[in-house]
Amino acid sequence: MGVAAALMTEAKRISPGGLDLYVNTDNLRAIQFYQKHGFVISGEALNWRSGAPVHKMSWRPPAA
């Protein structure tokens, strides 16, 4: 398991209710990584510093 995947696993462990993050829309590598780990695009926004468009990406644990 790579370092990034291990960190993602740990983030999910310590945030069992879910995670939200923002990623630049042109960062396809990051978007694919997060999608591989169960995140979905759940909204759109603008980066507050640069004004660049970003995707809000969310992960929620499977329903029990």
C-alpha cells in the first residue's frame, strides 16, 4: 500500500462519519485518486485564494 493510500485509510478511520475536501477541477490525477478511494463529486466552488474552479468531493461510509 502506498503512502497516500495509507493516509487515506487513516483519515477514514478517524473520520468515520465521512470526509469532504476540495480539489482543483484541472487536477485530474487527484480527482482520480479520490474517486478510487470512494469519493464522489458533490459540489462546485471557487478556490478562495486563486479564484480557480474546484470540485467539492465527499466520502461517506456505506450504510450499515
